[in-house]
Amino acid sequence: MKRNLILFSIICTILFLFASVITATNNEQDAPLTGTWTCEGKGGSLGDMPFTLYLQQNDQQVDGSASSSMGDAPISSGSFKQNTLEIQIETPDSVYNLTAKLDGRKLSGTWTYGKDDKGTWEGEKTWPAGK
């Protein structure tokens, strides 16, 4: 009886771990942008600048925030369509527009700020941990 209880406990633990892996894989496929992204913007009047995106994807809608040495700001609007991320971040002076293509766990694209400031950027998903 005791041996059966131990065997049952081991089987339940294995099934739970398997279900957790399947759930995490499905969430990654359904909402590949959800998570923390370590990024770097290149070019522009301030030069290269690291920043972090905290994204939450719900179907084609993307919410979240951005953080850099300049401060933190919420994403005012965001979308993910045809493997392309588009987000806007409003500041008191103007609006950042970021566009990027998703390739696995990497984003790369362009950014603009106001009329004249522009450059490229790239990011890598750092959380949840990759496969």
C-alpha cells in the first residue's frame, strides 16, 4: 500500500510538470510578446541607449511600459499584426513610435521621436526564460 502511494505521488508530480511545460509553451505561442525585453536603441540625438520593454499581449493588442535612464512611461497604444509590433509612447514633448519584426525571441526595427529624431532598435526576450 505504501509503495502504491509513493508510485502514485511520483506519477502525479510528473504529470503536473508535463502540464506546466505544455501550458508555458502554449502561452509563448499564443502571446509571444508577453514578457520582459532587454533592448537597445541606436542613432538619434542621444546616441545609443539601452531600455527595457515590459509587454503584455492579448491577441493583437499590446500593453505595457518602457523603462530607460530617461525614466519610465506607459505604452499609450500597441499592436501586433502580421508578425510586426507597433507601439507608441507619449512623452510631454512628443511621441516615440517603435516598429519591429519578431524573429523567435528577438525584435528588430526602427524608431522615431517627433519629426526629426530616428534610428533603429533591437531587443531580446529575457523573461519568461527561453527555450
